[in-house]
Amino acid sequence: MLFRDFIDLYFEDMGHQLKESTIISKHYMVDKKILPVFGKMPINEITRKISASGRIN
């Protein structure tokens, strides 16, 4: 499963439990900061080393 797919499931599952302002804030952060780096990566390939550096070697 790609990280992007996991995020989609997260928002689908949590969307009705969070306030609209929280959803907007989380979407902004995920879309601008996290998905550009991790979106196309399989979850099992994300390691502490990659996430700490913000780079994929």
C-alpha cells in the first residue's frame, strides 16, 4: 500500500470524527509537506532514516 493510499483511508475514516477546521489544517500539512516526499512510497519502505532526513536515497 502506498503512503498516499493510507492517507486517503485515514481521511475517509477520521473525516466524520474531526472538526472541519482540523481536517482543513491536516489536509494542508499533508498535501504540502508530507505527500510530496512520501506519497508514492510503499509504507513498508518508509524508515526512520528517510523520514528524519526528508530525503529518499
